[in-house]
Amino acid sequence: MSDRPAPDRPARLTRWEQRTEVPLFAAGLLFLTGYAFRVLTSHEAEPWNDIALILVWSTWLLFLVDYVTRLRLSGLGVRFPRVHWLDTLVLLLPLLRPLRMVQVYQAVQRRHDRPRLDLYARVMAYASLTAVLLGFSAALAVYHLEHTAPGASIRTFGDAVWWACATLTTVGYGDATPVTLWGRTVAAGLMACGLALLGAVTGSFSSWLIQVFTREDEKRPPERG
């Protein structure tokens, strides 16, 4: 893979993304850790709650600095939020940062001459990792929004994890469902992501199986009449 930037991408922007994408992914994990601590622990757990809050806001400020820097380097001006709509959405909702796994992979891959995994393994690995991180993020968000709501069926974090698994896999048992507006909004987004990720994994796995069987058929000696 060539290290030269695409013709429509400024070289400085490409270099910035190569240097920052992986550290920002690590910052995203720190953000998720701080948010999880805030959601799952008692508010009386001081000073750890304050430390977690500082961690959440400091990592979000890193995301903001990165966004502003890339906006300036891109040369797009006011068109940047529309062209890079996913980046804008992730800045506003940092729990969606797992959706940037493809960009993280591209930044890592630019440092190597060729992929370490074949296409099908890459798709399945990164789709699976995205599903795990996104499902955990959605479980945290729904638990935060639902567990004190009147008539809620999601009362514990375990209920939220079970709901996230059922939603991501499109099973939808219906025993645990959000009842609040924002909880259902999170659910709708997770359903859409679940369909896309499941389709990517099953499609890649099916293509890989077809490729394996085709190679075996080609190696098999022809039958004699």
C-alpha cells in the first residue's frame, strides 16, 4: 500500500491522521472507561467519580482538538461537517467512536507494506471488534437512561447487556426493551448498526467459504471416464 495521499486529500491532513488515529482510539477507550465508571458506580464513590469525570471531559477535549485541526488542514471550511459527517457525529456522541474502526485500521495499515490479514479476516475481525465496543457503549447508555424510568424493564446493567446482545444479533426477544424516548433512540441506532455489522461478517464468511471450496475443487484431480 502506498504512503502517498490521495490527490484530493491535503498531505498535512493525511500525516496528521496517520499520527493521531491510533492514540485517539486509545483515548476513546479511556473515555468509555470513565463513562462506564460514572454510570456503574455510586455517586458517593469519591474521589473516583470526580477522577472519572475529569477523564471523560479531558478525552473529549482531545477529540475536539483533533476535529478542529482536521477541519483547518482539510481546506474544506464550512463544508467539512457535511463531507465528514461521521466525524461530526462521533464528536457529538463519543460513544459512537467504535464506528471509526475502519479509519483506525487504515491509519495502522499505512505503516506497513501490505495487510497482515487477508480481506475476509480483516472484515470479520474489525466488524466483530466494532460490534463488541458498540454493544458495550449502547448497554451503558441504555442502562443510564432506563434503570430509573417508571415501568422500565432494564433495571440492571446485566439487563442492558442482554438487551444489547439481542439487539445487535437482530434476535429481539422483547423481554427487555427501552421505554424512554432517548433509550429507544439508542435502540434504533443499534439496530441499524447491528444489521450492517452482521451483514458484513456473514457476507465475508460466506465469501471466504466459497473461496476455500473453489480452491479445493481446483486442486482435485479430474475424474477419469
